[in-house]
Amino acid sequence: MKLKRTLAILLAAAMITASLAACGSSDSGQSDGGSSTPSSTDSGSSDSGNTDSSTPADSGSSTGSDHLNVVMQFDATLSTVADSYSGCWFPMRMGYSEALTKVASDGSITSWLASDWEMSDDARTWVFTIRDDVCFSNGTPLTATKVVDAINHLYDYNDPANGGPDALVNFMVRPASIVADDAAYTVTFTFDDPVYNVAGALSNPAFGIIDWEASADMDYATQGEIGTGPYVVASTVAGHSVEMVANEYYYEDVPYATVTILSMADSSAMSYALQDGSADMACNLSMSDITNLEGIGGYECHTAYGARDGFYFINFNGIMSNDDVRHAVLMAVDWETIDNITVGGSYIPGFAMISPVYGNYGSASIDNPWAYDPAGAIALLDAAGIVDSDGDGIREVDGENVQIVIATNSSRQMDIMADAMVPMIQEVGLGAVHNLVEDQTEPLSSGACDLANWNQVIMQTGDPSNFLRQWVSDSSNNYGHYSNPEYDALYAQLISMQADSEEAYEIVKQMQTIIAEDGAFDNAGYFVFNLCNSVNITGVVCNGTADYYWITNDIMPA
């Protein structure tokens, strides 16, 4: 037994030595790890692995050289990857955070930092094999222990007992144990109950693998954190830009020595940046700007829809709990006109929770009992005795004017859409007002609004279970306070089975039907996600299922 233990220790030491050798500076076309940037600090020489220079990289047009310019709508202030509600997205989009697995455009789960995995027959044990050629951006090898430490840190951070939001359980219940075997490069997850979509859950940016020990003293808002991606945060100018440099320890070639990500307020500004050569790539332009670029020529626009819903949480703790009022509001809004005309095709009309693009879930065969019909809405309200008794133009319930308060932020033109909703609701005799806010959760939780916009990827883990969880009665992210015991029971069945089974598809269809009949979901449409680029670069891919992979090492000079 002692001999076996000694051999195991020697083997583990040999493996780690091999990893350290593999984590030498890679030859990826950047002769000294990105020293061509005005940020003179070597991108791998400091303890953190991130440059600390505040000098921005040259943001002139790269035109296919060693610098890439990207424009997107964000405030150029970084969030911690550990904040799995919001902070994890941009680190993955910007190319410095990676996960064990990845979602392909067709919704299948593929390898990334894990080369493969295996589920036990009872779905209680999952074993992931970690790649042996990966290092963090500070040169530290990615070991099984580092993976376990990273995931445990994320669960601890999100634990309500530590003041966290308990967000990770939205994707995967915390395992009973997570065990590392550094010699075998494996991580074993053990659960008390069957869990069928562990590989899918671990693809979510919420599970981005970070060297938290090395990141502990970093100011993540300006420096990011130590990940494994092809690029590393060099510096930030809040409200303006983030400068990136190549990760010299990356396990594949990194095409650009430096990347500038510029913050721009609207689609028109991003489109002009492409046209004047100050940007090589833009994220999420309006359809009118896309049409304009295609007419000019010299640009490629990649679009996909179905992955992301623009929708409204309906607050069942207010006037919208009145069935007649709620159904009348749904019938009053002409989403086809708003989607096709008001926002110029930036959304594809559709009322089902899951886009018919994902045909297995039966969305196309679900009837909409509350389709656009303003005359029907008026008749419904009249029949319910919800009338304007004092002649002020607004109907009353229990002697009080019905005033529908809509709260939105400006993300993806949802504020423009809400402005168009207001007169439509008013036309059926209900009061309506639109309030522009930064955080829609606050007015929902306080009861200060009746509808609040959301824009969300519906297949975040390769299946819709996390999205559908938001209408489960006891869910921590049931922002609309909806409750239906039949829906809850079906959800419990769904998460206890293989996500890609015929039984699971049928349950999801039943859940969507319940929500449709209750009128518990107001779908503004399926957002047309897009990435546009100059023909000076190639390798830009618009993933039709996951909205995470924007700046990748596949993007390179044409």
C-alpha cells in the first residue's frame, strides 16, 4: 500500500512538472507575449498575469495586422466572474474566461477545458477529464485541483449564508462532493440525487474557471481576473474602453497581440465606427444598420434568432393578477408591428416561451389564446364590468383607475418597444406609463411596476430548464411572483430526467401551454442576435444558441 502511494505521488509530481513545461510562453505570432502594445509590461511577467499599465493600446484600425478593434454596448467596467447573475457574461464574451464545456450552435454540449466526461448509470456521479495543456494567464497550470477550487469558490460566493444570491443553483444544485485527481486529470462530481445535465450546466459563464487565489488582490473592475482565455485585460477606462493583450500561455495560437474593446452607446455609433475604419467588429447592431452595411458592401453580418427572448415579467402581486386586465393587456399589444416596424426587424414575432427554432419542444403547435385583438380586449373588459365610470378615459377596478406601469432598461431596444406599447394599452381604455430604469428587479420586487422587461438566453445550458424555472412558485428568480401547482409539478419531473428525451420535450410543451393559457408570459419577440465585421477579419461566428462567444482566438486577419 505504501509503495502504491509513493508511486502515485511520483506520478502526480511528474504530471505537474509536465504541465509546468507546457505552460511556457507559447509561440503564437506575438514574439514576446504582446510586447508590441504600448503597455510595455510583459503580459505574463507579473504575479497576476495581467499587465498593470494604464496606457491604452493603439486604437487605430487594425486592417488585418496585429491589433483588433471591437465596439459593443457596455459601460467598460468589468464585473467579477463570481457574480453568476451578471458578472460572468462579459469576461467570456471578451475572451478571458473559459468553462469546462461549451454550447454549440445546435444546442449540443462540446468540450472546452474538459476533453471529455462520463455520467454514471444513476446520474449521481459525473467524471470530467481536464485538458493537460492549459495554463492560466499567469502561467499557472490548470490542474484538477484548480478546477475544484474554482467551482467551490463560485458556490461559496453565491451561498446566501455568505451574503450571496444563491445564483448557481439556478443552473446546477451544489454537488455533495467535488473531488480532484491531479495525477489522472479528473474531477468527480457526486450528487445526492440524479442530475442529468451537469455537462450542460458547466458550460454556463457562471462556471467560468478562474484562478481565484491569484485573483484575490486584483481590482476586477479594472484588471479582470486570472482566466484561461486567449486574451488578458491590460487596462480599462471606465465608460470608454478595455484594452486586452494576448495570453502568452494560451494553449492555441492567439491571432492578435492587442485588442481594444470600445464602449459605444448605440447601434448607429457602432455602425459608423465600422464604416470609418475605427472598428473591425461590432456586436448587436440594429437591423436598419445591418441593411445599410450590406448595401455599402465590404462588411459581413452574421445573425441568429431563437436563442434569446425579449419578454416581460408580469407582476402577479399587483393589478395584473386580475385575469381580465392581464388578458386584455396581452390582447392590446400588436407585437408584429412593433417587431417589424418600430424596431425594424430586430425581433422576430412569436408568443411561445421557446422559439419554434427548437422544434422538439412543440412551440409551433401551441395556440395563443390572447393574440392581438384590441376589439376583443375591449369586449373582455366590458363584460367583466371593468369600465370607465367617471368619464376620465381610464377604466377602474374597485373604484381605482387601472394604470399599467411598464419598467424597462434600454437593452436591445426594449425601451423603444415599451414606448410603442403605451398607446396601444391606452386604446383599450387602460392607463399606461413607461418608466426607464437601470435595474428592473427593484421595481418588480417592490411592486412599483406591472410589467418589467427581460432579455434572456433561453437555452443557456443546452436545454430550457433554467429559463423555465423562473415561473416555478418557490424559485429565487420568479420575479413575477407567478404560481401554478400544475406547472411546478411538471418542472419537478423535467429536472429529474434526461433533457433531450422525448418525455422531456413533451413536458416542456405542456409547461409552455399552461403559461400561454394563464397569460403569464408577454413575449416581445425573439431577438435577432448579430455580429458584424469588416472583411479585413475572418472567423467571426454568431452562435445561434449561446450568446457568450464574441471575441475568440478564431477571429483573425483575413
